[in-house]
Amino acid sequence: MVSVFYLTRLGFSTSQTGMVLTHTLVGDTAVSLDLTPLVRVTNHARQVDRLCGEWTLVAPAPLKP
């Protein structure tokens, strides 16, 4: 919900906001499926998954000079 309000305040239309959220969901699913072995999840995969999740939270934030 917060993402929707944020994106609309940035000037995204309803369809653009939907596309951003859809691509985010698809990307998160692809990363999760790629990093999760079928038999068991290793500690390394958990760490990489956690780092990717953190990056997706931090990367969209604008950098302040």
C-alpha cells in the first residue's frame, strides 16, 4: 500500500504503478526460485537471498549528496 502511494506521488499512473509492482513480484519470485535448491537451502543461498532482498529495498532510494 505504501509503495502504491509513493509511486503515485512520484507521478506514476495507475497502470505504470501496477506494472512496477508486477515486475517486482515476478523478479522476486525468479530470484527466490533461482536461489532455492529443490532438496534443501544452503546457508550460502540464504545469505545471497537476504542480500538481494536488502538490495531491492535500498536500491530504489534516491542518493542524497
